[in-house]
Amino acid sequence: MSGEDRLIQALAQAKSVCVLTGAGVSTESGVPTFRDPQEGLWAKYDPAKLSTPEAFAADPALVTRWYDERRLACLACQPNPAHLALATLERAVRSRGGRFTLVTQNIDRLHHRAGSQDPIEIHGTLHVWRCTRTGELIEPGPDPFRSYPPRSPAGGLYRPNVVWFGEMLPEQALEIGYRAAASCDVYLAIGTSGLVYPAAGLTEVACQSGALAAEITLDPTPMSWRVDIALRGRAGEILPRLVAGESV
Ligand code: APR
């Protein structure tokens, strides 16, 4: 039996499924992965350097403009078949009384727009911004901010409600993710290079807990040797097959 057929069979019977997604799930929607070379105005900037509290403190206008442009670019993208297949799988597992937990490292909210009910955004989201003075949260509309950095009525600045390098991840979100990975029958790591912890740690926890663990990425990752099934290919092609129960 192929890895894909084994996974189809396991997903059809699973009582508890935990999924970790990364930037590779959104590439087919046109959202560049975090490690893709930047284009245009941003080509000369290293995303890892812009996504830090230090960069924001040094140049809040530059950092908030970069994030606002990424926010608007994501609004122009549509969920792709990978997002839609995960929402279908979630409905199927929950409709038979099973547990389904989707943990995402992505900040683009395409899982929400595809119909996933409660994705756990362990790196936050571009679509919520936070006042640096009061912690007030806002969801900016479809237009760019009028000026950068955007200022809050309280006299602070609005920053994206994302987790920057060096910042703590939302504790409760992480705890739910780890608990789901430790207690699931089937675990899928999709479109993630498995390079960034603690998110990447979910895969090890799932493997240790005895779940059937699978990885779906274009390229090998540090966890490829650890999972039971490693499928190489586009998430937008593989996931619909897994969910429809059709292997090629
Ligand atoms: N289908 C499946 N996998 C894909 C596809 C695709 N269409 N396109 C790319 N990939 C895979 C790549 O092979 C790679 O393994 O997705 C992965 C993307 O890896 P990264 O760019 O490192 O993204 P991610 O793992 O989400 O990064 C984790 O690190 O950079 C920080 O905070 C940022 O959330 C991000 C985190």
C-alpha cells in the first residue's frame, strides 16, 4: 500500500486529527513563503530582519508599511485547494464526532477564508493590529493605512499582531497545539520547513505519541526521517486527493 493510500485510510477512520501548516500551504494562492526572495521595493530587505521588535523600534514607518503591503497582498489572494481540502477534512472529522485541530504558522487568514472554523494562529495574523500603548486590537479594512506608522487615538502606534523573532508565542495557543499533537491518531505537517521552534516541535510530539505522522512538502525537512509518511508534492494537489479518498 502506498503512503498516500495508507494516509487516506487512516484519515477516513481517524477520531482525532492534528494539522500543522506553514507558508507552503499558501504559496499556491500567490503568497510568497517566508524564505522566498523578496521582490520590488523589499528586495533589499531581509524579512527576518524586518520581523523583529528591534526593526520596529528603529524604523516603525518602514516595518508597518512592509506589513501593511503584505496584509493587502494577502487580501488580494484566494484560498487554494489545499486550504479548501483542510476545511472539508475538518467538517468530515467533526461531523462523525472526532476532534480536529488546525495549527498554523501562517498569518494570512486564508484558512479562515476557506472555511476552517478555529485555526490556531500561533504566529498571530497580519489582519489584526495592536496599539503599542493600550494593547487595543483593531482589524484594519481593505485600504492601506493613511500614514506610517499608523497612530492610535491613545497616542501609541499600531503594530501587526504577529509574533516577531525573539517574541513569545501566544501561550494558550501553543498549549492547545501541543496537547492536540500529543493526543491525535493522525498528524499532518503541511508546507512547513520544520525549521522554526516551538511550532516545529509539534511534529516530534506527535511522533512520540504514536500518531500516524505524515509530512507534505516540496522539499525534504529535518523531520522527514522522523515521520511515518513523507509525501513530496504540492499541497494543493495532494490534499484534495487525501480528502476525496482518491489516490493516483
Ligand atoms: N506544497 C507543499 N509544500 C510547499 C509548497 C507547496 N505548494 N510550496 C512550498 N512548500 C514547502 C517548502 O518545501 C518548504 O518546506 O513549504 C515549506 C516552506 O518553508 P518556509 O518558507 O520555511 O515556511 P514555514 O515553515 O512556514 O516557516 C515557519 O518561520 O519564517 C518564520 O514566522 C515565519 O511562520 C514562519 C516560520
